[in-house]
Amino acid sequence: MYPTGALIVNLRPNTFSPAQNLTVCIKPFRDSSGANIYLEKTGELRLLVRDIRGEPGQVQCFSLEQGGLFVEATPQQDISRRTTGFQYELMSGQRGLDLHVLSAPCRPCSDTEVLLAICTSDFVVRGFIEDVTHVPEQQVSVIYLRVSRLHRQKSRVFQPAPEDSGHWLGHVTTLLQCGVRPGHGEFLFTGHVHFGEAQLGCAPRFSDFQRMYRKAEEMGINPCEINME
């Protein structure tokens, strides 16, 4: 609160882990203002977050090896109305980079990627797309789902439907550039939760997933099991 001067923020995991295997992602609060946030290493600065009040915070990711955070207040006549804040996630490997989606964000997942997503995702659900809302100012699309089978979830992304029908309701986001539209039929949805927001990963049609799962099962190459009933 009342940002003046500057400070360095060194982020570290709460368990022992080599720094070269860690990815940091930060997301400024929507009302964060009064300071710029830089990535700093050996005195060199790279701007990550510019002091722009009231705009949606964009997620920025970097390897912990690239440096720490340097938070520097911007000149203000009235600092009493300024508060600088951000959330961060510290993850092993390159998983944090999927916040910007690794290489081809809108391409369908391969069979191998789908089978691996079943094992590693924060949520795995079977269901239907009820609606899609596009949010151009945030460059995202919000996909509203009606879930018939909840295989796994973290952070209670999906809640029981109010009519007590044995279904769950929830929403996930993906990049606006993917041009997602409501689709007919049943899908298997996977993804990760970042900063409290569920982000879509692989989402094959359920009939396609059944085919690839049974084929992998016959060959004995399934990385993990899921109840298909």
C-alpha cells in the first residue's frame, strides 16, 4: 500500500527444488496501481507489468533462473489511493507456460496428449457445452459446461446443478483466437486451474476419447486409468 521507492521480491518454493526447473507466473490485481513490475537479474531490468490502473491483469511467466521481481513505484501526487498487488504461482517444469498455451494453442490434442492430460490435469469431466461467451477486452472465451460425469477436479470448479439432477455446472476459459463455438454432442474436458480460473486443455469428443483409450489399453500403454462407465 502507498507505494514509494522500490523493492526486490525473491520467490522460492516451500520444498527443495532446483531453480532451473521452476517456472514463475504472476498476475496483477485488476485494481493494482502505483508501480511498475520488472524482471531483474544482475542489475538488468525487463518490464513485465506497466502501471495502468483498472485494466485486466495479464499473466506473465518466466523461469526462476531469469531473475527476481523488481517492483518500482511510479511518481504520484497522491499515493494514498494506490495499492500494488499481484498473485503468483510457482511451478515445476514448464507447466506454467501453458497459461499462454505452449505452441499451437488452438490445434487439437494428439492421442498421446489426451491420454497424458487425463493423468495430469486439475480437472477431468465429461459433459456438454451449453453456451460460449467471448470477452474481447481480455482476449478469452468463456465456455459454460453441463457436466454429466465428474472424474476429477480441484478448487471446486464445477458445482452441483441447483435442480439436483446429478449434473454439475461450471465454466472454463480458452483463448479468444481459438474461435470456440457451442458444439453438439458429448466431450471429455481437461485442463488446469490458474489463479482460481479453470483453463481448458484437451477436449476431445467423448466417442473419440473412448476409441483412443481402448486402443491404448489393448496395447498396454495407458499412462493411467480412468473409469469409462
